Amino acid sequence: MNLLLFLCFVFIVFFLYRYKNNFPYTYIFSLFWFINLSISELFFAEYMFSTFLYVLIIFSIFFTFAGELLGSKRKSEKNTKKINYNSVRFKYIFWLIFFIAMCYPAINLINNGISIGRLFSLEQLLTVNNEMAVARYSGETESSLIGQFCLIFVYCLPFYSSLLVGFHNKKKYIYLSLLPGLLVTLTQNTKLVLISSLLAIIVGIIVQNIVINNKLIRMKFKTIFYTSIGFIIFYGLMVFSFVARIGKFDANSFGVANSKIASYVAHMPALDHWLRTFDFSSMIKSYGVKTFFGITNTLGIVERKSGVFTEFFVFKDSGQDFQTNIYTVFRFLIEDFGFIGTMFFFLIIAFIFSLLRYTNNIVIKFTVLSMLVFFIFNSYATSIWAYFSYIVAYIILYLAIKFVLNFKIKKL
């Protein structure tokens, strides 16, 4: 049965590829989960995924497609748009956001009693990385309101640089926007910030192409080559991060590091196991509390715990032990809205994407479309609205783009 569903999945992705410029959101959604499921099927060869997992994802694609189709029925009036890009303002805002973002890793180190001077030695850098990792996992790290404020700009910077790349056409800004997240990974053993920065850049480039050219970006050989190089570098940084946590360079450390990295793709088996064991009949829906943790936690409705879900799923495959507490965004949505409600959630956000794709307000387009596409790219782990920092980052992003772009619309 799973083989039949997998072939059905392949057909759906192929069909959407042919119409990817008409339904870009559904295509991105389907391709993203197809890649996730395919990697998991290959990597965890001994694990038997349930039919329910395939049904859940395929139904989600159908409802996403329905939402995007409904939204596309309302086309904007024919018009001419004159967009005034202010390069001076772009640079001013970029360096302002960059400076604030660079303060985040420094403030975090200082708050935890670590001198910046220790970072200039590789041996000391490994020690600092290990100390921060131990402190974080034991709950002894010190954070501050200023540090949390700076973190917002770390998330905002890669979106800002990549969304406007079609105007400034200078890749140096994109590379520089990765620096704050890179420093966080190297000094504090926190990989999520760098992963988010990389995903934000990919999302920004995709969305700016949809907004400016009304189509998805074409993957050229050069793009694939540089993406592969970037992936190798990123993988090396992840290995370094895990080895630094162990505190020594040897073959055993690298073996442990590779095993730990493999756990990053264990979210599909974890979701599958949760779907098998979850009691849907006695479920009490929380109606958005978990999906929008960033808001509900800030308002004091519920307190968000680190990692959100505390229970770990442990399993063995090919002689290796794996454990994870990442259950993808599907668990958030199902616990909030149930199975049917989850389907309609995807329909609604796809409808919003399609509706705003044809709006005349380019600032709204850049901001909301990038948020909805980033929701897909981050859905392997959690909901982007589960973190208040992301929500505020998008508000700042909207204001920054509005400051840089002035546009007038003349109806024909």
C-alpha cells in the first residue's frame, strides 16, 4: 500500500512541477514533504512507515492546492507599477540591522561570564562552545531582554537581504547576513539560528522571484553547484558544532557527531510513531494555542516549554540508536485543530498566499508571502508562530522594506 501511495506522491509532485508557476505554494509544499519522506525512507531502511502518514501528507497537498486555486480566481486589475528602490536607504537599514544582529552572540557570551577575547584561539573557541552547550542543556544559561531584542534582528537580516536581491543585485549582503547566525553556531553550539538564516535566504530568493517575475526561480547548473558547496560547508559546521560539544577531535568524536546529525532527519519516524499511538477519539483541541505559542505564551495564556514537546521518541535502525523530540508542525496543528481542522488550516494559508500574490501592495507581498513560504521550510520542526521572535522579525521586516521601496500604481 505504501508503495502505491509513494508512486501517487511522485505523480502529484510531477504534475505540480508542470504547473509550478501557476501554483508555486502547493508545489513548494509538496516537494518539501516529498524530499523529507524520501530521505527518511532511504535513511531509515528498517523503519516501516504507516499508511496514515502518507495519507496525511497527500491530503494536506490536496487542501493546499484547493486553497491556492480558490485564491487565484481573484486576479488584480491590470495596472502599471512604478517601484522606486532607494539604494541609500537599503544600505543604511542593512547596516543598522547587521550591527544589532552582531550584538546578539556577544551579549549572550558576556551574560554568561565569557570573555570575547577567548574566541581568537581555536582551542579556547572549542572550550567556549562546549561550556555554552553544557550550560544550555542544564538550564543554566543567562539571557537578557536586550539579547532577545537583538535575536529578532538576527532572524530579520537574511530575509531583508535576500528579498531585495533583485534590486541591489549584490550577493555580498546575502553572505554578510549569515555572519550573525554563523557566530552563534561557532560560539554557543546553537544550530537552529544558522539553519533558520539559511532557510530564510532560500525563502527570500524564491519569494522575490515570485513577486518580481511572477514565477519560481529556475535551477541552473551553477546554482546547483554553489548550493552543493554551501551544503558541504554547512554540514562541516554541524559536525564542528557536535565535536566541539564533546570537546576533542578524534575518530570517535566524529562518529558520534555523524550519528547526532542523523537524528536531525528523525522527525518523520517520530511523527509517524506519534500518529500511530495518538488517541484521536479522546483528543481535546487547543484551538491554536500550540501553533501560535509565540502569541499565547506572550499573552500569558500558556507557558511554552523549551522544545515544546518534552517526550523523546527513541528507536533503533541499522544498529544505531536515534532519539528526537521533533514531531513536525503536523503535531502542533492536529493537537490544535484535529485532522479535518488541519486540512482547512492548509487551505486557508494557501488561499491567503494566492490572494496576496495578486495584490498590488508589493511590501505586503514580500512580507506575508515570505512568512508563508518560511512556514513550509520550517514545518519539519515547528510552527514559525510558536516563537515570538519570528513574529516581531516580520513586523520589522515589513517596516524596513516599506522604508526602502516606494511604489505608485496607475490603473489602466
